[in-house]
Amino acid sequence: MHAQSHVTISADGMPIHYTVRGNGAIALVFVHGWCCDQRYWDQQVEHFAPHYTVVSLDVAGHGASGRDRTQWTGAAFGQDIVAVVEQLRLEQVMLIGHSMGGRWIVEATRTYVRSMFVPTSDPTLMEQVAVAMSAAPPHIGIRMIEEAWGSNRQLREGLQEVTAPKIAINNASCVTTNMEAAQRHGIEVVLTSGVGHFGVMEEPQIFNRLLDEAVQKCVHARARQ
């Protein structure tokens, strides 16, 4: 299926590169995590494109998007996503974020990356991800982490404001989600096993099945409204 590459401009003038495949009525917008890029979603894009409009993007400072931003905040990354959605005039949208991308849709050196995997993870994949993430410009990666550590209050407020269904697919082996806190904010947590932080790449078939189920739950919930 042919992929179309586009560029839009975020609120602060940053060019944001994104790719569109498929033409379904419902759009799935995939947002990568810290120091990653839209290619990390390749297995999901291929799986879902026959049935949905599938959008993957590089937020500022990542992939092919602009890197001259002065404030590397969650709010700024949220504007990158909004800019893409608005340019495409998407009406039925589901936002799907990996890792810190989940924080961005609400409002890392080699050692750090390796800790995100489990002992049984594919060492080739682990090294590939570690090298790619370590190549991110330090001033961008560090500022993003600093901002994320200091924005938990804004994240909690954002979760309270989001009334749409919220589902987190997390790995049980190194789960960081506080189950009680997740339930308090209306988040349904689906646990996987045998994979690390990059389950979307380690076991794409399992992740795609769980994401399929999550998307259908959201579709049915919307139909009941």
C-alpha cells in the first residue's frame, strides 16, 4: 500500500514530517517515544493500514522533523501532533503513543536504553535501538527528560480531562505503571509478558493483536455514546 509523506508546521514554526497510509474512516495516529522516530512503528503501520487511515510522525527533534526548537516541553510535542491531525482534517482519531509518546499524547544513553529490555530480548534489536537513540542530539534528549520528570502534575491533570477511553499496553516484567493510579485516572492496563519496553518491535504480532482489541473497545465505546 502506497505511503504518502508530508510536512506540516507546528505552532512554534517547526516543520513536522509525517506519513499516511490507508484510507479508513478511523485514523490511528502513532507517536514514537523519546529519541526514537516514526520508523519504530513500521510493524504496526503495515498491520493496520489495510483497515484504517494510519498516520506516523516525527515530533520535533526526531527523525526528519525540525530541530531548532527552544522549549522541549510536552505541550510543544502535543502541538506537533495537533498540527498533523488538523492538516489532515481527521475527524475520528485514536492517538497511540509509545513510552514518552504516551505522555505527549496527553499533554537514554545506551545504559538507560538497555534497561528497557529483558534478559531474553534479541541482542541485535537491543543494540540497534540503543545506537539509534544514543545518536539523538544531547541538548534535545536531555531537555526532554528534564521536562518529563517535572511535569507529572500536568500529566495527571491532562488524564483527568481526557474523557475518551484510555488503554495502556504495558510489559509485566518491567512494569512502571501504578495500577491503582491508572484505575484512578480511568486507564485500563493490559499486561504482556516476555518482552521489554520495546514490545512493539520485539513481539509485533502479539502487540498488534492487543492493539487491535484496544481499538475495537474504543470504537464500541464511541458507538454507545
